[in-house]
Amino acid sequence: MLSERARNITPSATTSLTAIVQDLKAQGVPVIGLNVGEPDFDTPAHIVAAANKALAEGKTKYAKDSGIQPLREAISKKLKNDNGLNYTADQIVVTTGAKQAVYEALQVLVDKGDEVIIPTPCWVSYTEMVKLADGVPVFVKTQPGTFQLDVAAIEAALTEKTKALILTSPNNPTGAVYTEEALRALGKLAVEHDFYVISDEVYEKLLYNGKKHMSIATLSPEVYEHTITINGFSKAYSMTGWRLGYLAAPLEIAKAAGRLQGHMTSNATTFVQWAAISALEGPQEDLEIMRKEFDRRRIWLQDALSKIPGISCAGADGAFYLMPNVSAYYGKTAPDGSVIRDSGDFCNYILKTAHVAIVPGKAFESPEEVRISYSNSMENIQEAVRRIAEALTKLK
Ligand SMILES: Cc1ncc(COP(=O)(O)O)c(C=O)c1O
């Protein structure tokens, strides 16, 4: 019999969908995947070259659990220069993806029964990670139409047991970038009520409409003491498969995360860490090319989705996702007689009829919406929208 913990894990809706799409493609079905959470760009060549060099130099052995010193120093410099944050190399733990950093932050902070506030819509893994730490996820909706943080609702959800809040700006799945005003109000709450903010900043470089990224830990020394800043290489440098991220935190928390990691994975892959120095310190042109292309697709897609009858689509200032509301189609009947009852049925219908993969909002605690990723070519995005619009005309 599996442990209760194992039995309680809900499989990731996004990775399960990726497997279905791969199977369909293998059967020759011309599926367009707008479900993906990774950039459709190659890792920049200078980073690949740095990895090859590290391999050739034999950087293939175990390293310090918390990461190689030159990378932790490069991250410390990056956090200072890009974000105005002061973390010494000792306060940084290099992890196997930002995902592991979030996991470790929760494991070292949360005791049985502690509550962790998760603004929704939210990334699929947070809920399961809180449960795996024996914590209790507490969902607080963001504001309808804008997906901005509802700080008053967060305040109302605080209890004696609130231990942390997970902040994701720019956001997956909504693309929202939280206002400075909201971050200030949240920071004030964290200090007054003594809870931690786990600030997942993996999409920080993918910003549009002139938005600037703000790390909540810069707001004051008190907020800094209540923040774990998390980032990674997957989204900014198109390094999803390399599995590299990091957390930066007050020393006691960073040390605890390092100890935990020492018994889990030990160090993140050594030669990948050497290559990551090149990502941070090498040319950044590829990032800007990618950001501009995402921006072009975002503008086109939001406009095109908004023109489909019954769909309303909030704007987004970051990441590479849009989250249109499709609930006007709930209750409608497909040509085969099946009824669209929720976002899962909606996405299944679109996959079956239009051969386009998108993710049901219910996976993100957002039942009225679906998540559409524009990390695919403009040509495919345009064809996908054409097919979706056509499939929707068949619902009665
Ligand atoms: C909000 C958010 N955090 C973390 C991650 C995981 O990043 P990594 O590949 O660095 O583990 C993702 C990936 O989809 C994400 O969307």
C-alpha cells in the first residue's frame, strides 16, 4: 500500500497533457500544442559552448551541495545588478530547477497544519508541494478581469497558522504582473503578521508594455527578512531541460535548504552550473530577441481571442500565457451530443475537434478559464486560433 502522501498527489495536468499531445503526434494527428510551459527557442549557443567546455575540462564530479562557488557569486552579482537585492553567495542555494527551490522553501518553513496562501489562478505544482510539506493550501482569488492580487482578500484569509504566501509575478498561468502598490501592501502584511513570502520570479525577464520587474525583498529590510527569492534559468535562457534554478534567502533558511538538498539530490548537475555562469555573464541579446517575439505573438493572440464570440481575454504584461474566460460555452452541446460542462470538457473538445492542446483552468484553481501558451510559432498560433474559432461555431 502506498503512503497516504503518495496517494494524495494529484498528477500535473500540464505534464500529463504533454504526454497526450506527444502520443497524438506520434499517431500522425496534426496537433498544435499551445499547452507548453517552455520557450520554443534554442538555448543560446554561448551557453551550450560553455557546457561543452566544462564537460571537456572534466567538470563532471560531485560539487558542494548548495552549488559551486563561482556560480553562487555570479548569482549574487546578478541579484544585486538586476534586482537591487543584497544576498551573499552563502545565502544562495543552487537547485535542480526553480521547482526544487520552491519545494525546499516549503519543506524548511512549513510544519504540519501550517497554512500557505496561494493566490489563484496558480501554478499547478504549488498546491501539491504545500501538501507534501504537510501544510494546508489556502486559495485566495485574484481580481476578476485583471488577475491582480487582491490584498484585502489575502488579509482576510490570514490566521494564526499562516506561515507563508507564494507570490508569482510575472504569473503563470495568467501573465499578470503585480503592481508596486500591491507588492508594498503585501510586504507590509507579511511583516505585521510575520509570514514568509516565497517569491517565484522565474518569468522576471519576460515583460511587456514597458513593465519593470520588482523583487518584493527590495521593499525594506523587514520584508527582505520575510522573503525567499526564487529564480532559475529555464524561462529566461530557454534552459528548461538543463534543470537549474536557485533560491536566495536569509542565511538560516538558505543553510537549512542546503542541508535538505544534501540528502535529496546533492548538488545540481556540476557542468550545468558552470554553463550557467555564461548565461548570467555572457551576451543577453538572445533573451531580447525572444522577448520581442513573445510580445508580437501576445498582442496578436489577445486580439484574435477577444474577437471569438463568447470569449473574453484579460491582457497580460508578462510570461507567455493568456487566460481567456470560456465559461459562456459551458452548457452547450457538441455535434456528437456531449455537453461541455467545464474547462476540462472544453479543452477535450478543442483537442478532439480542432487538434489544439490548451490547458483547463480547473488545473490552476480557475474553473472559468483555460490557459493558452504562445510559446509556439506565429504561424501555428494563427492556425490554432482559426481552428478553435471554427470548432466553437459547432457548439449549440
Ligand atoms: C511559476 C513557475 N515556477 C517555477 C517553474 C519551474 O521552473 P524550473 O524549470 O526552473 O524548475 C515554472 C515552470 O513552468 C513556473 O511556471
